[in-house]
Amino acid sequence: MSSATALADAPAAARARKGLSYSSDEIKQMLPHRWPMLMIDRAYDVVPGVSGRGIKSVSVNEPFFAGHYPDHSIMPGVMIVESMAQLVAVVYVAEILESATGATEDDASRSVGYLGSISQMKFSRLVVPGDQLTLEARLGQRLGGLRQVKVRASVGSELAAAGTLVVTTGRKG
């Protein structure tokens, strides 16, 4: 690598080390999801293609609370998993946007794949209205068109859920 190339890559490398942040409006540009299925409010400490953290603020106004234990509001585990999977998508799309391909947010959002499997997911705390989920994702090895990811969701210092997801690295059809 030439010194000119090293200097040109230095700002991107520095940004990646510090981690990127994305607002809810930026996340809407990165992901194909929309209300009521857009499940993350903010992403931060995103190291493109490697890891990230995010926030899901749980409100009593979430549509799933109307039918999921209506007299004892509990966020469904599948919605917690979906929140973590969407953070994974942000980390993945950030990698595409930060690469030298010149991809736009629209191009990148079309590359968001699907959730392939959930394994060893354990739920250890109920999540209720008023809670703020802190989400964490660390991308692992690629397995062809699949990617293994370690995920966690916490409320304050209490672990709410943790496990492994396998996601596709692109969409077909």
C-alpha cells in the first residue's frame, strides 16, 4: 500500500475505530422496514461490518401490546429478536456505505437480507413499557451467503436476551 493510499484510508479507518452513530431518520434510509416494524430508534458505536450498539425505547403505544398479555404488557420475545436483527442490518449496511463502491442508502437498503436462524436464544428478563433496550451485535464468520452474529439485549445492567442469529447477506427476488 502506498503512503498516499494509506493517508486516504486514514479518515475512514479512524471513523470505524471510533464508531458511527445513526439517528432514527438515518436508520429509515438504511433499512427497508417501516412502522410498525421498524424496531430500533438509534444505533451507535457502529464499526461497519464488525459490531454495533443500538437503542429500542419500549412504549405502551407499541401495537403488539394490544394483544400480547393485554392486562400485563410484555414485549414479545420475537420482537426483541427482531430489534437485534435490525441492528445487525444497520451494521451490515454501514459496511456497504463505507466501502469504496459508492453505494447509496437506497442501494444498501435493498441488500438487507433475511433472518435465517435463531439459536441458543435465552430470555432472562421481561421487557415492559418504559424500558429502554440496549442492543448489541457482533458479526462473526461468513458462511457463503450467510453470516453468524452474536446478539444481546439489556435493560440497564440486566440482561434481557442473548443468543446467536444467522442472517443472509443479501436478498433474492
